[in-house]
Amino acid sequence: MYRIIDGGGVFCTSSSPTLNLCTISGNSAVYRNIATGGGGLRCEGASPVVTNCRITGNEAGTGAGVECWNRSCPTLTNCSITANSSWDCGGVDCTFDSAPVVAQNYSLYGEGAIVCSAPGNARLVNCILWGNAPGDGACGERSHTLAGEDPLFVRAGVFDFGLYRCRPFQEACWPAFLLDPPDYHLQSGSPAIDEGTLAGAPIADMEGRGRPCGAGIDIGAYEIGDCPPPPCGDPEADDDDDGVKNGAEDVNQDGNCTDDDSDGDGIPNFRDPDDDGDGIPTRDEDYNGNGDPRDDDLDVDTVPGYLDADEKPAPIVFARGDANADGRVDIGDAISVLGYLFGAAGGGAKAQVAQCLDAADANDDARLDIADAIKILGHLFARAGPLPEPFGRCGVDPTEDGLDCLQFMPCE
């Protein structure tokens, strides 16, 4: 337990730590009636990955469980955020462009659920929202989330949000809300059983039981039953619907898909619809459109794009001065540049030169103007010397500028 102005338990600023198998409990972000945020966890410009953790019995002015501030995007997986008390939001508070992924099976219980403001957003998948005051409302996107319906926990627990432990002779008191410990395992007949989605779900629950352990995955932090984590599930299935079969997501080829997690978010690739964590779904990284993202490698670095968070298209090669892309530099290129600059709006030169402005930028000054036509003419008729590289051959532009080359047929 700890008492501090911001982030009573954990305060992450401009950082992205990984927290696993932890309990953040009995912390306060209220001191001498000054109430700030994040009694359990406060994120400020931070995106921690929090897995298999209990955030319980904390207090704050806002976000007693978790506060997300200033473009924070934490990911919470298999966590319970429970029995936290706040003047505004006891569960999760999202402010100033923060977008936490409060997803992949965890339960909320306490005072207040999820609040977004100024602006903020949240994405919930396979979550339980229940027993919150004043209600179980939650902002943002929700998928396979049970809200406002009794999930039939084994034991809901008993809490007193006015109970504190105080240190004698010091102005310091900490939350002591727990009277009777809860048990958030599901009972038979729970509406959360088999109602979750496999996409983005962890392979095991908070206690290591395999998911799913029945006809479908259970909503919440605990899976009912006693199943071991599957090594790959059905190798011919595509659990995360990303266009790559489970068996093919065994990247290290050890026969066990559970240890293949390319983006380190705690979700193995065969359950993760965005394997490299770049914000582009794996299915959308099938750039050649053949239905298999595994053979798409835009930057030609031998790592398929769906596993490469730094994937960038390979630069287009071209030849300097060949403005009309006919495979040679002659007076026609100077005429094409002039046509692009001064010709009619529907003229053929405009569309032709626009395909590779870098080739038409004959003097490589990062802009297209009459000086480029003069440079080509000077090379041809005034013995002004060669044009800047790449000239007389295909190559990439050595100068970073705002001009683009979309296509240059002579070099393909």
C-alpha cells in the first residue's frame, strides 16, 4: 500500500512497462482532501501491458482503479479491477485522447465503471461490468461484454468504502475496504459462460486454465473448468480470423503456438488479430490480395509485413531526368516538364509526369519548376554535365523530400 498525490500504486509516465502476476491494493491518491488520479495505476503518456493482475481496494479523485491521461493506451489482460472508490470513477478513467484496451477478459466491480472525457475512448472485449455505483455504464467500444447482468460469481465479496487503516499520530490513512474476500470464478449457469470471442483472447485465464474450456470462451477473468492451455488449438482453424491458420502462426516452429507473441502484448499470435502490434490488422496486411499475409514483405527484409511493426514499402527506383518515363533522357523530357507546369489541366503530360515527380526533378532541389527543364536542356546541349543521381541507371532518390515516385515503368 502507498499514499501519494498521483498514481498511488504505480505511476507510469512516458513509459511502457510490463506488469504480470501482480496485486495493486490499498493505495490512495487522496491527501489532505486533495484528490487526484490513479489510486491503483496512473498512466500519463504511457502504454503499459498489464496481465494477470488484481487492482483492488484503491481510492482516488478520478480513476481509483486505473487512470489513463494524455494519450495513454494501456492494455489490461486477464485482470480484475474491483472494489475501488472514487469521487468520479472507481474503475477506469480515460482523459485527453487516451484509448486503453481494457479487454481480453477481466471483471470490474466497485464504485463506478468506465468514464471517458476530454476526449477519451476505451475498447472492451470479453469484459464483465457489474455491481458498480452509480451504474455499470462504460464508454467506448464494447464487444462480447456483459454489463448490468448478474454474472453469478461464486462470491461477490463484502466491502465498506468508509473503512480505513490509520497510522497513529500521523495524518495518514489507507483504504481497508475489504470485509469478506470475493471469489470471481463463475458458477454453473452464468450468462458469461461460452459467450466470449476467441479473437484477441489470451490462451489461458488468470490462473492458467486453458481457454476455451467448453463450447466457447468465457467472458471474465476466469474460465470455468480445468483445461490445460492448447499448444496451437486446431492447427487448421483460424482462431483470430486474421487469414493465417493457427498452425502457421507457430513462428519459431517448436510445435507450440503459445510462445509465439511477436508484439509482446501477452496474446500469442494465433489469438492476436494484429500480430505485430502496428495498429494494422494482420488480415489487412495481405497487400497482394492472395488471401495469405505471409508472403507480403514490402520492405524486402525477409520478415513478412504482418510480423514487422516497422514495415515500410520498398522505395520506387527511377532514373533522373527521364520525366516522360520512356527509358531515355532527351528533349522530350524537357517538353514533358514544361507541359506539366504550364499545360492544360487535362493534358497528358500532367498525368504522365505525376507518376514519378522525382524523375522530373532534374536538379534534385525537391521541387518541380522551369529550372528542371533548363537543367535537362543544359545537359543535352550545353555540356552542363550529368544530372544528380540516380542518372543513367535505375536507383533510389538519395534526397529525402516531399516529391513522390508512384511508378516508373522503365525500371520495373
